[in-house]
Amino acid sequence: MNDTFMKEKPVGPLLASMALPMVFSMLVNSLYNIVDSFFVAQISEQAMTALSLVYPVQNMINAVAIGFGIGINARVSYHLGAGDKKMADTAATHGFLLSVIHGILMTVISIAVMPAFLRMYTQDETVIRMGLEYSTIVFLFSTVIAISLFFEKLFQAVGRMKVSMLALLVGCISNIILDPFLIWGIGFFPKLGIRGAALATGIGQVLTIAVYMVFYILKPIPVRVTPKALKTSKVTDLSLYAIGVPAILNLALPSFLISFLNSVLAAYSDSYVVILGIYYKLQTFLYLPANGIIQGMRPLIGYNFGAREMKRVKKIFRLTLESSCVIMLFGTVICLLASGQLMGLFTTTPETIAAGSRALKIISAGFLVSAVSVTTSGAMEGLGKGTQSLVISLFRYVVVIMPTAYLLSHFMGPDGVWNAFWITEVFTAIVSVMIYHKTLKKA
């Protein structure tokens, strides 16, 4: 397959062809997250609390797999743009082996720490039991997640976005279908409760890999995982981690933030922990589609950067930012007009719905401006500037929001936490603009 289309095709149609399949995939993925949580919420509010508490660790595992995959994506697309197929194969092969190792380590570590982790946030034995039942099964599939995301980033690096879309759709749709059957024991399926939701997730991930393998074997891509490329290459490994580690930290930081905010909110009521968990499920409908556009942008920016097509790099970034702004504006309007209905999908407690509705309206004030930092961070990763991307994420998830949420909560209660979100987005957007211009001047 000829990959030079990434520097020859007009930027607008090119970005659309790369991004739209991933936007659609991310929307379906968002739907899966919402439906999965909806079914778990039908078990009990304790089950939803357990899911909310497990989420940060689950997100951490995804962060390691996706973040390292971003490193693979950036190096493969860069080498292809520079016309060095041999180095592209080396990056892919080493990336695959290291991804498997990461998956195994994540399985062992996450299962081991989970009992103590849950007890940090609740003493409700039912919540703890449900959290352990769900997390143990989900974490056993960590290596499967790592392999699945390796193939996702590899196919994206060569412009095969429709394959990524199909693989993700198969995984998400099968998960949605299996959820009620395995949770409630419909037909010949066993009634597994919250364990059923976890098993459905794992089966969906296995099916995702199956789709990738079919295309990898029957319709080869220009980059291959091959024993010939396994020869030790410190330069390759270091380059993967130089981009991958900051990307992992970028994606892992929300987990630390959620755990921190849970500890602040739990002092007021477990209901606020549930609200925060519901918000992070709902916001996937915005940030995952925006991330879909960014996934389309990354290989294009990396390829054109490798080919030294800087005008195209700037135009790709601008179009991506404009598209992200449209998505965020839509999300703001929805949260302002239907916040109560959205919260009502996950709880029937009037007090929780009212408090959650107020939280969504406050947080949504920062959606539009967040497009700046989200797009800039993704662009830095595509350019191989992992450190700059990490700096943006540190401002967004640690430097500003944590102390702001802590201090404001002492004066405003839970409302202080919600206001910290939009305040943080404004500061981070300013930092992002400065980093973007400084990086391009040096390029």
C-alpha cells in the first residue's frame, strides 16, 4: 500500500478521511461506556459506586496501553514519512514485544493492589466485594488490551483508519449485546451480576484483536512485525519510551485526579463520588469523538513532519482544533439544556439527580476552551514532542485543578470541585498556546 497520500492529498479531505472513521468509532465507544454503566446501575447504586471506584485503575491500564501505542504510532509514521521502512518495521516489532510485557505486568500489579485501593475510599463491604469481582475479571484481560491497542495504533500509523473503526465497532457492539445476557442470565447464559459486565468487556476486547488479525494476514500493511526486526536496538526502544512515557502519564493523570477528587468529595457524601463517576462516563461522548479527530491528526502530523512539510502540519492542526471546538460547543449546549435527564439515566435518587445536574452545568463552562489543550497535546505527541505534551497534561490534571479543587471545596463545598474544572481549562489553554508557538518556531 502506498502511504505517500498523507503528504499529497489536500489537507481537508485527508483529515476527514482519517478522522471520521475514528470519530464514529469513538461515538460507539462512548455509547458502550454509557450502556455498560447503565446496566451496572440497574444492579444497585452500590454497584455503580464500585464501578466508579475501579475506574481510575482501569483507566490507568488503558493509559499504559494507549500511551505506549502513541509512541509506536508516532515513530512508525515518522519513519514512513522519512522513507525508512526498515526502521518502521523495527519500531513496530519492538513495540509489540514491549506491549505484551506491559500487559502482563499490569495484570499482576493491578489485581494485587485492588483490595487496599478500594478500602482507601469506602468501608462498605458490599461495594468492596463488587469492586473486587468486577476488577479481577477486567484486569485479567490487560494483556489483551495491550495487544489490541498496539494493532490499533499500528493500523492508524499507515492510514488504515477504517480497519481500526471496524475492529472497535465489533468489540464495543459485542460488549453492549453481551452485557444484559451475562449480567441478568438471559437464556442459557449464567447470571453473573457485575462480573458479567466485566466478562462482556473482556470478550469484546478479544474479538477486537480477531478483526485486526484477519486484516493483518489477509490485507497486509506496509509495516510488519517480524523476527528479523527483533535485533536489539536501544535507539528504537528509547525513542518509543521517549514519546510513550509522557503519553502514558498524560493518560494516567486523569486516574490520579479522579482518585484525588473522590477523596475530597467522599468527605461530603458517597453521592458526590457517584456524580463524579457519572460525569466521567458522560464526558466520553465529547472527549472520545474529539480524540477520534486527534487520532486522525497524529499520523498525518507525524508523517508530514518527517517529510518536512511544515505548512501542511500547521493546516492539519488548525482544522483539527476547529473541529474539536464544534464538538465541545455541542456538548456545552446539551449539558446546559438536559443535565437533569442525563443524570437520571444512572440514578433515581432525586437528591443525586439535582446535585449532579448542577455539577454538569458548572463543569460544562470549560468544555469549549478545553479543545485548545486537548488538540495541542495530541499535536505534540504526533510531532514526537512527548515532554511538551506532558507539560500540558500536568497543568490540566495536577498543577491547577488539584489545589484549586481542594481550596475551593473548603469555601464552596462540592461546588468548589466543579468550578475547579473550568478554571483549570482556561489556564491550561493559555499554556498550550504558548507551547505550540514555541515548538513550531524551533521545528
